[in-house]
Amino acid sequence: DTAVSQTPKYLVTQMGNDKSIKCEQNLGHDTMYWYKQDSKKFLKIMFSYNNKELIINETVPNRFSPKSPDKAHLNLHINSLELGDSAVYFCASSLGVAGANVLTFGAGSRLTVL
Amino acid sequence: GQNIDQPTEMTATEGAIVQINCTYQTSGFNGLFWYQQHAGEAPTFLSYNVLDGLEEKGRFSSFLSRSKGYSYLLLKELQMKDSASYLCAATDSNYQLIWGAGTKLIIKP
């Protein structure tokens, strides 16, 4: 019973392609996130949704588009992939947005752009 | 600007004690988190401090001083499985998490 599951775990693709990463949580959390972790291991927030509403949209190229069909799902679509998009993408969820807001992370999706 | 500073890497011996420091500068403050991340895995929650003082949880303790913008994570009786990166993250006035780059802890026998 994985709490936050994301697929695929590994993704190898060519520059210019379009790809999607899916994320689902079964914790009943209201808030979901996408993070990017680059080779220097720095976790950078990309997007956050609370009850399907976008609440955080950091400075991310508009080639990246999140979609939240319901509060248990947050997918990430990436158009026209570039070499610099190679990273590990983590989905996470939390009960809400305030207080002792513990994040539960998915296992990560390692994207390699050739 | 908002910033989190923590050492890049530390080495310690199995059975010993290690303290990982973190200093933060945020617009407002709503708590500080420590997460553990083993290589190739997801970060997992370790501790949360919002008031000054020490929070103890088994072999791990976390300390916070809000006036100094400072926290540390104390790991006792180190085990080989404690080899991991330890991420410090502070919550600002908008409840956004500001992450440090992580401290890679290497445990030697």
C-alpha cells in the first residue's frame, strides 16, 4: 500500500520529446507538490496544488504543465524536453499547507534526456 | 533573500555522536524540519521544531534557536544505516518550505 506512488520510476528520452509523470496519493491529503532534485541534490519546489487548485507556481518554464484531476492525483507533463531537464522529480503530499506540515514523498522519477 | 546553510558533507565513526548544523534566513518563520534521504531514495521526515529547545526522538534529537536562526540535528550511537543526506528546511511566513542543499553524512566503521 504505497502512500505516494509515481510512475514511471525511470524515463530515458530524446531531446524535443514530450513526456508525462503521474502521481497518486492514498493518504487523503489535500495538498500535493512536484519537486525537482538536480545532480547537486538541491530540492526545488515547482508546483503545489491544494484541493485541485494551483497555489504555488515557481519560476518554471511553461514547457512544464501540472494537472490535478482530483485531490488524489497530480500529474506533470513536460513538452519539448531539454538536456537541462534531466533530474529526479519527486511528487509529495501533505495534509494541508500550514503548521507542522509533514511531506510524504513518492519514490521519485529519474528523467534522463539524451 | 531566503537562505538555508548547512555543511555539504560530514564524516563520523560508527557508535559515535554527530551534530549537523543548519542556519536559516527566512521572511517570517513557521517551523523547521529535518528530513533524511538515503541515496537513490525519497526524503523521509525526521523532526519538526517550532519552539526553542530540544526535541528528542530515540537516537535523534533536533534543536532550535529562533533568535539565532539556528538548528541542529544530533545523531547518537551512529549506525552504518545512518549514512544518508540530511536536509534542513524552514517554513516562511507563507508556509512555503525553503530547503537547504543537504548534508551528506558518511559513517565509517
